[in-house]
Amino acid sequence: MSEVKMFTDPLPNIPWEEKPADSVGPVWRYSMNPIIDRNPLKGVARIFNSAVVPYEGKFVGVFRGEQTNGVPQLYLGYSEDAIHWTYEPHPIPFVNEEGKSYMPKSAYDPRLIKVEDTYYIIWCTDFYGAALGLAKTTDFKHFVRLENPFIPFNRNGVMFPRKVNGNFLLLSRPSDSGHTPFGDVFLSESPDLVYWGKHRHVMTRGYNQWWQSLKIGGGAAPIETSEGWLLFYHGVTGTCNGYVYSMGAAILDKDEPSKVKYRSSCFILTPEKWYEERGFVGNVVFPCAALTDSETGRIAIYYGAADSYVGLAFTTVDEIVTFVKENHVENGDDAEIGIM
Ligand code: BMA
């Protein structure tokens, strides 16, 4: 039993490996990484930056599939163990609320979040520029695409797994039309998933911490714990040889999640393995999902590696919360409610 409680369901079949003795840091990689290799299905060269949820005793994933024509689309996959996957051969067939086909021109970096009885997919879409796309399903057979939440330019939309103060919550990273040489994380609320407002600043890129000094973006859906909302996110730095994407962690206030309670000044995972350092875009670890087992405190994190593979990493809620608290430093106005 963990000391820090996760207010999530038990997941006895969560993928898991114990921490190896030589592990540094609070997060350790699965020894058989990457779990998804290149050319995973016909017409798809690479799968990475993808999301997974438990479903009917097994697992379902929404995968970023980089097609051989260079256009990313979202693919559905199924697994018994959340490690080995089989995929639908074609991109997810989205329809609008009238039932007519409503396919994104391109779709990438999906997050998959269950709120009440509905699963929401939120991804980066092409809406006259990079913006957030949103769809829902209850059965993973019918996928209804909703209104795009925001105007361009925006990426890294991450919904909370329950309403807070009666509203849906969405983290996002507003940006410019380029590859975002800036970027903080904001929070928006909606009563109906159509109208979004009450925008608040959540976290600033860490200007005192070089690994996340350029831009940051939400990763996995926040995990509700007795310490607040545990958020895994990515932080980016610019080197003379290009961007480097690392993984960070923060804990947001339970009732006012635009306030950061604790945020680790150190990364929790950074590109070190061949599949993270080398690929279509090298030096990228990009978390998009996490599975949790409330009984044991185990957490399994799914991350894209080098825009080429999917990696799996593990921690426990006690270990990561302790690490975040021990390495917390005040960061700009993170602790404030975030409106001016
Ligand atoms: C970001 C996103 C991610 C990608 C990363 C590194 O802007 O487009 O999909 O993993 O760049 O290339």
C-alpha cells in the first residue's frame, strides 16, 4: 500500500517491472523497450506519442501513426497486456454529430481520457494551423468528433479525468505558427465541451532550469492523488544541435489546479537510450499517457521516443511525489492562480 493515495481504480494487470538496482532517478525504463518498433502496420512507418487506457479488463490505445506518405493520423489498437498491440488497419473514422465523416487532415500526439462514462481523444489537428481536435467515444467503435476547442495555434491538449467545480478542465500550450520558440501551459474550463473560458496560466517554462527553458507541454492526463493532481509533462531545451525533450513532473492544487504546489526542478527522464537519442527526430522523450494501480501505487508511463518508437517507464506514486517535493523550487508565478 502506498502512503500517497491515488483516487483512481485498481488495475491489477498494469504492466510492471521492479526498479533495477542501478536505476538513477525516480522513473525506470521497461527492460524490453521500445514496445513498438518501426513499420508496425502496413502504410505506417512509425508509431510514437500515443495514449493507452484500460478497457473491459484489457487495454485500448490511440496511436499516432506516421503514414508512409508523411501525414500523421490516429490509429486504434488493442492489447491484453498493454505492451503487445494489434492495430486497426485504417485511421479512426471520425464522424460529426450528424453522423457524417469528419476526418482531420492530419492528427498527432493524442491523449485519451475517461471522464465519467465517456472516453475523450484530444490531439493536435490541422485547423488552418496547429490546433486542438477533440472527439468522444463510449465503445471504441463509434467516434464522434466535436468542435475544435480553440483557435490556432495550440498543442498538447490534456483533459482532466473528472470535472472540477462542475466544469471539464483542459490544459493546453498556446503557441505561434512555427515550432514554438516559447510556450507555457494554461488551463481552460468548459461546462459543455463547446465553450471554453476562465483561462488561467498554470506553469511557466522553467527559466531557471535549462532542460525546460524553451517550452513545456502537458503529457499524461493528470492523476488525482491525496497530494493534488500529479502531472507528467515534457520540457524542451534548445542546444546548438537542436531541441532536447525531457520528462518532468509537477503537482497541481486539487481544487484550483492552475496553482502549482510542487514542481521538480530536475527532469525525471531524459534521452539516454538509443531509441530515445536516435530516430526521425533524435533526443525526444514525450509522455502522453499513464496507467495507475491505486492498490499498489504503481504507475506505468507511455512516452514517444525520438519520434520513432513507444517507450514504457515505471514509477510509484510514493517515489515520484517524494522526488517532486524534494526537488521543488519556486518557479516564477507558478504558485499563483494565473490571471492578470
Ligand atoms: C513537437 C510535437 C511532437 C514531437 C516533437 C519533437 O512539437 O510535434 O509531436 O514529438 O515536436 O519532434
